Amino acid sequence: MHPVREFSVNLSGSTRHQTDWRISRLELESCGLHVTSPFPDDHADWANREAYILPDQDIVISRFDPTGRSERVPPRFYIDMAAVQPGSGVWTVRDLYLDVIVQADGTPKLVDADEYAEAVLEGHLTPDEQRRALASAERVVNGLFAHGNDLHAWLASLNIHLDWWQS
């Protein structure tokens, strides 16, 4: 089992630490942080990741641009449950293992519950992080179901409006 993946975003330097990925665009918005990062050139499936880091929801919502070198269809959205620490100069994000994939047809699917359970058993998550991960996953899935699996409708009900840069 891998330890918790943690990264930080420097708001002034547009860098993402713990990986060698660089942020190509970054904007601080009322709902959170909107970023885009290119994948390494040799990535088979994805060329770019555009994401919203939403601290009040404890989630990171991502969309992926395909490279065209793979037949793999990207999910409509990939939602990481995350503990987000916004700061005036640096934001820190800890991935809490649980994820929800909104598939191309709009159907949500909870994934990585096995990784979450193993992380809990191995002590990689604090009790607060365990609670936050489960509460966030429940909020995402129930919010999607309550709004006909429409992510934007659910977020609009929370007064969160996402304006994606890539169509």
C-alpha cells in the first residue's frame, strides 16, 4: 500500500510539488483553485488534466484530455476525496484514497474502496481524514443521484459554478 499522496500548489510560482508536473494555468476562484497540468509527453492515455480543487467539499474534480494515442475513453469526471488546506501562498492536498468516477454515460461509480480500507488498517489516514473521506464520498454520490447524475446541477445547488477551460 502506498502512503497518502500529497501535493502542494504554489500560487505564485504555479508549481506542483512531489511530482515533476508543472501547472500550465492556475486561477483562484471563489469556490476553490482551478488548475491545468500537462501529463508527461510519454503518457499513453492523457495529455492534460484540468482540475478544480474544492476545499469546502473536500474534493478535487478532474477532467482529462486524451492524447489520441490510446483508444481508452476518459471518464467524464474523476473526483478524488481529498483533505485540502488552502493557504495564502501554498495549497496542500492530501488524497484520501476514495474516488468517484463519473463515467462517459454520466453514471457515477465509487472506486478504490479497497485502497481506502487498506490505508485505514495500515494507519495512513488520521481518524479525521477517514471521516472526511467517507463524508465526501457520500456527499458526492448522493448529490449526483439527487440531480440526475448531473455534476454541474449538483454543484450549482451548492452555489458552485465550474467554468472549464477546455471544452
